[in-house]
Amino acid sequence: MYLHAIRSFAVVFLMGFLNQCLGSIWQSWWSYDGISGPHFWGILNTEWHLCEKGRRQSPINIDPKTLLFDTTLGNISIDTNKVRGTLRNTGHYVEFLVDPSLPHAPNITAGPLAYKYRITGFTIHFGSIDFKGSEHTIDRQSFPGEIHIMAYNTDLYQNMSQAIESPNGMTALSILMQIGETSSSQLELLTPAFKAIKYQGQEEEVPSISIHELLPPTNHYITYDGSLPFPGCQETVTWILLNKPVYISRDQISILRQLNRGTEDVPKLSMGNNNRPTQNMNGRGVRTNINVPKPTRLCSVEKEVFYEANIPERL
């Protein structure tokens, strides 16, 4: 029994030592498939235990039949000032980081938010085929891609690192991507930078971009309490999903699908399909400000809420 206790202590000590010393290695080690994929995130690194045991995880499937219409949900407000920053290939996804030295970075306020959230950048997720790629799904249907605009609570917290670990710390604005004849003007602006970051670690400066103009023209959205969709899966995120997609051209998404997860010296697979599987709802409610249709009966207890998904037509 004494020997067993020593062995147990040694295992715990070793795992703690590895997690402390290999923190940066873990960050580059995780992926979206295989033994380093989502099903193992919370097992091999104890600091990511919420990825396995959390009950408010993201992304989720949006079931139109269960949405709750909330009359208190007003319009979202996003500042219109343009920003400069860096677009980079992280090996996991395309990431745009707003220059932290800017004195006036844009903020997200109102809607379901009680605080002011400063935008730090956005990530882009996409599939290798047209009917796969988004992290969130609508009625089990996936979109070709999804953009996550990330912001942290500046009313309560001094920086993003502190906010990630704290209640009401983060908000994520989700924009589903659809392939169209024409593209968003801001995605067109980023296209030359996409070509310059083919391999992990490569980055390109973006002198000016409007995150506000990246959004589709809609005031309708759904919202729920969730998590970061990557390790460590902290459950501190208010998610806001817009009900209209942003359009990307076929040439542009083809460029994204040529991006590589590995470095130029050690190339790996295409970055495509960098989406975490949808997570269990565990009793969470999903609210929306989308108008309800007129009732068809004078007296009815049936739900009249609806959510019209922009689902791509199958060829």
C-alpha cells in the first residue's frame, strides 16, 4: 500500500511538472484530429479539463425549434473605426490580431451584453469541402466557414488573459460564411495577405481594415452562454451568432484551403476542417431577437418562434 501511494504521488508530480514545463509545447501540440484532436484535449493536459468535463462548451448546434424569443434583446453596437493589425497562420486557424498599441480599438456593446468588450481580433475556420467547415451548425447543417470576432470585458478586467479566466470575461461574435458570386469587401482586402501566410508561423501586416464592415447587414442574432472553442475551453464566453452569412468567393476559399498546418520546412496537412465538433447543450437556453410570426390560432400553447437558417444549396 505504501509503494502504491509513492507511485501515485510520482505520477501526479510528473504530470504537474510536465504541464508546467511544457505549456508552450501543449499550445502547438493540439489539433483538430487524431490523438491530439478535440476528444483528447481535456485528457492529456489537466489545465484543459473543461474541454472534457465542462457543461457549457462551444460550439453547439442551433435547433430552430428550441429558440426562445426574448423581447429584451436589443441591437448590438460595434464601433466603426478602422484598425491595423497582423494576419497570421497559427497552424490551427487564420488569426487577425488588432495592433494592441492602438489607443482606440473598436468595442462591442449592447445586445445581450451588460458590459463593454474590446475587440482583439478574429479567427477564421473553414472546411475542405463546401458543406463542412463552420463550428456552429444550424439544424445540423454546416456552412463552408465561420468567423469568430473575439473581444474581452474592459469594464471589469485589465487584459484579455485575465478576462478569459473570469465570469462575463469574453464575448465572441460569430459570422457564418457562405460561398457567393461576390465577396465581402473586407475579405477581398485580406486576400493578398491570405496568400502570404501559406505556412504556420508566417504573418502579414494589414494596414487598415474595418471589422464593422465585415459584418452582414442584419440586427438579428441568437445568443447563449458558452466557452472558448479551443484549449483550454474556458466557460466565460457570451456567444452572439448573426442570422445572415458573410459571402466569400470561390477563389478566396480556394486560397484558404491551400493554407498548411505545418511550417515550410515541415509541411503537414491542409488547414481545412479546423472546427471543433458541436457540444452537448446540457440544459442551456438559446435566446434570439428574431421576430416571431403571427399566430395562426386564437388560442395556442405551441411555440411560435422560428429561425431561418441560410443553408447552402446542395449541388
